[in-house]
Amino acid sequence: MSEFIDLAKRAGNEAIKLNPPTGVDFHLTARGSDWLWTVFCVNTFFFIILILLMFRKPVNERIVYYTAIAPTGFMAITYFTMASNLGWTKTQAKYNHVKTSTQTVHPGIRQVFYSREVGWFLAFPWPIIQASLLGNTPWLHIAFNVAMTEFFVVCFLIAGLVHSTYKWGYYTFGIAAIIVTSISIMTTTRNLVRNKGIKDLFFVFNCFYGLIMFFWLVYPIAFGLSEGGNVLQPDSEHIFYGILDFLTLLVMPMLFLPIVSYIGIDNLGFNVKAEPEVHADAHEIPHAPRASPPAGKPVKAKKAKKSKKAKKSKK
């Protein structure tokens, strides 16, 4: 029995023991790591399911699955890193709202996971691309929306690593990027969706991007309570961000699949035509028809026969 207990203990989550958060006062605990492993498993499960479903579809419909597989896979790697207590750095907190008995510096050193922003940098553009595709938005407008999304992520990354009040400057730039991107999509793409005149598409687009925009605007609140204001402990921070990431970067990209199925991929205008299949016998060189003898040859042959008969008659 004791051997079984020892085996169960060894099989538990030992990420904090193997990768200890040394040199910080506020850090991830085993419970927080368990939550991150749960989010990792959920993302990985749906990542595998989406890949299997993708291969069951024809080539011209897989573009829809690409936009859902990418953010799910990127966030799976991100949460694997954070659950392992890797991809972080220590930053002295600006505010002393969180206090611990082991606190060595006033107001204390906080564990900041930059790996989260790396995952956002790779995953966040995809829901924006999906919303843009609903209106068949020109590629230059999509590139602008993606660039502003990346700008938001970079600003929040720098804001989390800055100790002084200048962090709120980067925080403000990040919020501005959210607003600019949303205005771009709710004007350019929304007008394109309206002009399509497809039944229910305009309503579906407003609901789809409306939810994305709502979730996106909650991220600044999460930042203000965690890395920014040092109000939440890292475990609570990961729960807050984990729920937001689950809704924004997993549920919404997957919701795009039934939306496209309902509207019709051909109606949206970004259907990629599959190349026609080439059969093996198509490569065989067809037999050339036998050339008919020139019209002049039979005539010459007849003349030759007449000349031979004339020579015989003379003899």
C-alpha cells in the first residue's frame, strides 16, 4: 500500500518542484499549475479533434479549419509552458496590494509570465482574421487589423515588465490598438458584409465580432488587477486569463466553423477551388492516327499502270 501511495505522489504535478519560482514573492503555486494543466489539456483535445475533422473535409474547405486550429495549437503550447512554471521573469511590483510573509522587498517581486504574450502574439490575430473573412475583406485591410492586434500584445507585454508608472502609457497604447482594430472591422468589414445581401450574415457577423470585442475589452481589466495593479495573486491571475483565453481563443474560433457551414463557404467568397484530378491514363500518349496517303500518289500509280500497258501494246 505504501508503494502505491509513493507512486501516486510521484505521478502528481511536480512542476513547481522541478522548476521552482526562486527570487519572487508572489508566484505560481501547485494549485495554479493544476489549473494551467487543465486549460492545456482542453486546448490540446480540441486541437486534435479539429485536425481530424479537417482531414475529413475536401481541400477547398480546409481554410476554415486552419483559422481555428492555429490559435488552439498556439495556446496549447503556451499553457504547457506556463503550467510547467517556465517562460517567466521577475518584476518588482509597483503597488503593495498583495502581501506575503516571505516578502523581501517593499512592495515585493512578482512573477510575470511573458510566455502568455508570446502565445497571444501567435493566436490573437486569428479571430480577427475570421471576422474579416466573413466580409471577404481585402488583404491589405486584414493586414492592418492583424498589425494593430500584434501592437496591442506587444504593448501589454512591455507594460507587464515595466516597474514604474510608465507601464500605464504602454497600457493605454494597447487599449487604443483594440479600439482602432474594432473600429476598422465594424466599419470596413461590416459594410462589406451588409453589401453582400446574404440572409442572416449581417446578424451573424454582428453577434460574432460583438462577442470577440467584448471579451477583448475585458483583457485590460485582467491586466489592471494582475500585473498592473498587483491586486490578484498569480494563481487568481491565471484563472482570470485562462477563462478569457478559453472564450476568445478557443470557443470563438471554433464557433466560426458552424457559422461558415450555415452561411455557405461559396457565399462568403473565399472558397479555394480544388485542382482537377488527373487520372493515370491521362498521361499516356495517344496513338497518332495513321496518315492517309497523299492524294497525288494513287494518281501517279494509275498513270504508271497506263504507261506499262501502252508499252506492252506497242510491242
